[in-house]
Amino acid sequence: MSDHSSLSQTDPCIEAERPVGWRRRLLRRYRWLPLVLPLAVYMLVGTLEPDMSAGSSIGARGTRTDQKSQASELAQADCGTSYAVAYTIRITATLAAMIFVMPYYRSIPLRAGASALLVGLLGGVIWIVMCKLDVVRWGLSAVGLTAWMSLGARPAFDPLSAFAGQLPLLVGFLAVRLLGLVILVPLIEEFFVRGLLMRCFVQADWWEIPLGRVTVGSAVIATVYGVLTHPAEPLAAAVWFTLITGLYARTRNIWDCVVAHAMTNLVLGLYVLVWHDWVLW
């Protein structure tokens, strides 16, 4: 990987020198489609996932022997299996959407600098520390708004308990989970935020703006997006999205944002797996 900090990327919108098929024509006609479709699929299919709020404590309360508790744990385990299946469907559907818009991704020169890895590593550490300090929850609880943070609570799914004694299922789910966490989500979210959302707040014909241009307004809207999509971790999201936008402004390279996002998510994933802190999963 190499740095090209002074170069901005163009957005060719699937231009081609030779006749193109229907898919490329569709992506060229609807310029927003490759930037919106994968994330929209990811979010919509995600609504099929079961509520894990009742099952996130599997194995966390010690041994319980009464029949009612045992039945409850069995129900939670079933819920966990349902979640794993639903999440796998979610990732499969998102991957299919990404393959559909692949000509767009390939039209943006793939390059990233080592600084993206460092920023992503720093971002992961910052996110973990801020979530553990839980400063925002203290502040919101003081004004009676703690429930607001629960709107964005993560599933907190514990695969080690849900798939205890089922190594193939455990390994399979972890592979799918890390694929979504480290590869798919960084790509689809960064292309939506940097490729569409930020440019829309610069001018109406956003596709005329080269990738890499950052204004004060577009930087603010990126941070607002991060806070609104992570209501359970608003302070961490605000700092992290501002940090990545700073990287974007410096390198003018959307792939740096994708790599930094991937590194942060990898740090979070490894932290969760090592420390079993499933609330960040």
C-alpha cells in the first residue's frame, strides 16, 4: 500500500470505453444505486434478526437448577441459533448486493496508505475506552434519557455459549460474523457516507464532486450520521467519525476510510472475542 495524500479520486460512475451490459447501464443511470443498495439491503434484512436483549445473558448468571430457569436458557439458546441464521442471511444478501454493484467499486482505483491502518487501530482503542468509561450513560441517566441509548443496543450475542460443544457451527458463525464486521460493513458504510451523504451536503449534483472533497458541513453531517446510527455509543461514534473524516480530508482517498474502518472493527472483534465483552459485538 502507498500514500497519495495530495490526490483526490474521481468518480467515473461506471463510464466505459466499450459497450456495456444492462447492469452497468443501470448503475450509470442511477448514480446513487451502488452507494445505497448494499447498505439498504444490510439494514432491511437486519430487521429479520430476533431480539437478543433477553438472550444476551446466556451463561452469565451462573448455574441455575430450577426447571423454569433451564427452560428459559433453552429458549435463549434457540433464540441465539435463530439470530445466527438470520445474521448469515443478512450477510449473504448484502454480499449479493455488493457483487451486483461491483463495477462501481472497481471503477475507483484501489489504493490505501499505512496511515489508514494506524488511524483505524487508534480508533478501535478510542471506541473501546470511551464505551467502557460510559460517560454518556451517566449524563443521560441524570436527565432521565437512558432509554434513548437502548434504541441502538447491540445484539450482544454470545456464540461461545450458544454453540457450546458445536465447534463447526461456532467456527462457521465466527467466520461469517468477522466477514460482515471487518469486510462488508466498512465497505458499504464508507461508500455511502463518503461517496453519497457527504457530497449531497455540498451540492445537489453531488456526482460532479470528486471523491475526497470535504467541507465543514459535510464533515459535520458525517459525524451526525455516526451518532444517529450508534445511539448506544454516541460519544465514541462522534469521536471516531470525526477522526475518519480527518483522515479522508488529508488523504482524499475513500479506500483509506474503508481500511481504517476495517481495522477498527477488527480491533473491536478481537477485543470482544478475547475478553467476552459481548455488549460490543
